[in-house]
Amino acid sequence: MSILVLPGDKIPPEVLPVPSNPSASLKLGPGLRHIPPSTIIPVLAGPLRVDHKKNAIWVESKRGRYIPQANDAVIAVVHHSATDYYSCSITPHTAFALLPQLAFEGATKKTRPQLAPGSLVYARISSASKHMDPELVCYNPSTGKSDGMGELKGGTLFELSLGMCRRLLMSRQDGGVVVLEEIAAKIPFEVAIGRNGVIWVKAGTIKETLVVRNALQETDSTDLGVVEQEKLVKKLLRHI
């Protein structure tokens, strides 16, 4: 769901997410302010986004810097290593995140990955606090499986707005985009989406990689709707 809001507007109660657990607290994201007891108003202009699964609501904005949040998927760059940790850069504006060398699926002291400076990793933030450096893991703690996390080899890295990355990780019903689905129906590729505004794509050819990149960047910069996204993908695919 997405409606355009302006600063000072009142958020209609009917657009708020309905959690499966009635006792769950509503999570207010960027661009919103709570005025007790129950009024919610936007402080930014933009599309209002709702994530029903996470019981969250926020105003989409292309402004601002990424602030590490627990459970966010991010793409990090290994800067250097110590005895037990890799120090990784998430953005140029945040402190290094710590990635334990055993925080990989099935990793032991003998089998842990050997990551050189400059290596890319797809990881999840396990803990984040303004008083401590963020910590990363490359597996699902509840299953012990990687779930696609780990070192990213090859491929191409590029940036998108934080809002676009959020939308790419959402369902279509909750304001997501269809660009990747439309391209995947025609050409194979791998993709990793970081909430820190970084995307990694690995396709079979340079032209196919450029199709993915150009489609995402144009959708991001012009805020295309679903029909316009489908037309854009068809146009780009004609050139490969």
C-alpha cells in the first residue's frame, strides 16, 4: 500500500498494518512522528509505505544516510582482519562492522573462509547500537544455514537509494517493485540486495548485467509504477 503524504497530515487508521499478534507494537520508521496518545503524522513528504509482516510504517525518502539496524541484510567490504574478526565497511559514514570469522555456515577454525581486504560479503546485522560497533553474521542463527549469505565472488556492485533497496526486499502488495521478476523471466542472474543502499548483480554477460543495473536505477530515479517498469524491461531487453 502506498499513499502520498505531506508534513502535518494525519495518517488514517485504516492504512495502518494489522499485526497477526494483537499485542505487537507498531513500528514507526523514518519520516513519521507519534503524538500521544494515538496520532501519527508525517514530518516528510513522500509515499507512505506499509509492511504488514513486520507491522511497520514509514515515509519513503531518497534522503538520509544508512543507520545500521538489527536483522538488516547488508553488503559489506572487508577492510582488514584480526585474530577472530573481520572488520568490514558498510558505508563510508559508519564505524566498521565486526564479522566473526566463525560466523559462516559450518565454519570451524580449519574451514573458516579466508577473506582478503576488498572481499565482498552478504551478511545480516546481528546487533546494532549507537554505543557499539555493529556485528555481522553470514548465516541464519535459527537454522545454521547460510540462506544465501557469505562471500560474493565476481559480479558488479552499484548503489541505489535506501528507499529503493527497501522496496526491492518487500512484496509487490506492500509497495515492492517488479523489475527483477520481469528480467528474471527472460535472463538468468544472481542478485544480493543490501539495506545499506548497495546492490550486487552477477549475470552471464556484461550486457545482461547492464540491463539489470539500468532497469533498477531508472525505476529508482523516476519512481516508475508497475506498468511502466514492465515497459522499461521490455525496452532494455531488446538490446541484448
